[in-house]
Amino acid sequence: MSSDTWIARGEKHVAATYGRYPLVAVRGEGCRLWDVDGKEYLDFLAGVAVNNLGHCHPRVVAALQQQAAQLLHCSNFYHIPSQIELAELLCANSFADRVFFCNSGVEANEAAIKLARKYSTEKYAADRTGIVTALASFHGRTLAGISATGQAKVKDGFAPLLPGFSHVPFGDLEALSAAITTESCAVLLEPLQGEGGVNVPPAGYLEGVRQLCDERNLLLIFDEIQTGCGRTGPLFAHQHEGVEPDIMTLAKALAGGPPIGAMLSREEIATSLGPGTHGSTFGGNPLVTAAGVAALRTLLEDGVLENG
């Protein structure tokens, strides 16, 4: 079937939420894609920051094939070895003690927002629910995600938004300090902005944010959904400045292609979410976490990070 035929079928029945290129992708290897007509492309889009290891990395494919033959899905009411192994790998290579798994970046951000509010209202006061984020930021397309995002264009037509978010210029410590109130519980930032432009913070900014959070008893949340997994050189972008968050969100390239999300946090904070407070039917399933283990080990063991 030709590209034109596939495109016509898609335009009839697939939701029109993307302005798609006239390319019908059917195969990928490394940095290359092939369309249904056999034409070869260099894929500079890289799945929107997903294909850090390229298309169909052999270790990821092998892990998926092996796991698919054993167990595709089971409930999180059971213990899942590949989920445990991926959580261990993430904690061993980050600040975190515990990991909550979900299916996408915005789900990870939703979990981070819930955790920050739950922890802060229990530890400090019932009205400590405010979260300060940055202008030009992007934190996903759910209602909470666009409420946190500092771009008006993603919010248009979706009011009323989730309350409790304020936005300040990225890189401006004075503005951030002024926006923090007695009702603030957290600061949510991308260490390096992407969707709102590739905006690099001034030297010392992340360190200053960490200091402000410590002084005002706020949680620092880093959204590393696009910048994590070696995208900027080190495993996580915040490692450029040696500043550690209290909560971090990951997705995109974490499993080398399959959909995944993760929220990492410190022990004291993580335990605020107990049984019944949050969950995900498919989050951390055997198939995607097996791919995640393979992808993360490849990043850590095969010299990929050194290429940055």
C-alpha cells in the first residue's frame, strides 16, 4: 500500500492532534527511518527525544523479545523483577531512594505534583499546595500538565485550570524568591528548557534555586523528561551543576522506545504516597521495564554518555 493511501486512511480516522509530515514510517535502524515506499531518511526528530539509542537498539529489542515470551503484563499487586531491577538501577545512579513507574512524562509530573502536595500538607500545613514553575516551561498536556506549563498557547480553551501554580521568568532568582509564599510547597523546573525554546539557565541558577528551597522548606522538582537519559551529556542535566532535587521525573528515552514514565524521590518524601493514594494499571509493567533495564544499562555500560 502506498504512502498516499495510508495517509488518506489516517486522515479519515486518526485524531488530528498533530500536523504530520507526509511520511509513513515502517522501519527504523539506528538514526535512519524507511517509509512504506522504501525511501530512506535520516531521523533528526528522534521520536521527540525518545530514540537516544537510535531505532530498534539490539539490546532493547532482545529484552523485549525475551520478556514478551515470558510475561507481558501482570498487576502491580504482585512483585515484578524487571521493575525492581530498573528501580534499583535508577536509584543507584541518582539521588533517589524510590521510584514510581507510569506510562508517560506527564503522568510522572502528575505524580510529582501529588507527592509534593501530599508531603507538604502532612508535614507543614493544609494550605501548602502552591507550586512555582517557570515561564516558557513545558510539563505535559493533561490538565495538571498545562496548568504547570508556563506557555499560554497550550492552555487556550481548557479553562478552568488546576489552581495553585505561579510562573516566573526562567533563570531569575529574585523573581522566584518573590513568588514563594507561605502557601508554596515546591518549585518545578526543567534544568534546561526545551519546548519553550532551548533555554539554558545562567551559571549558578540551579544552585541558587536549591538554596532557596532549603531556606524556605520547599521541595525541588526537576522535570528531566526531555533532558534525562544522556540527552545533554551526563545521565541527567542537573548533574552539570551538581545540584540534586528532591523529586525528579523521567520518561521519553528511559526505555529506548516503549512508553514509560518514572517519578524518583527521596525516602522521607516518597513514603507520603502509601497504598491507595496513587497508582497505575500499566505503569512499571514487565515488558517496558525489561526494555528500561536494557536501555539504561546500555547508556551506563557502552560509553554512550561519554559521547556527550
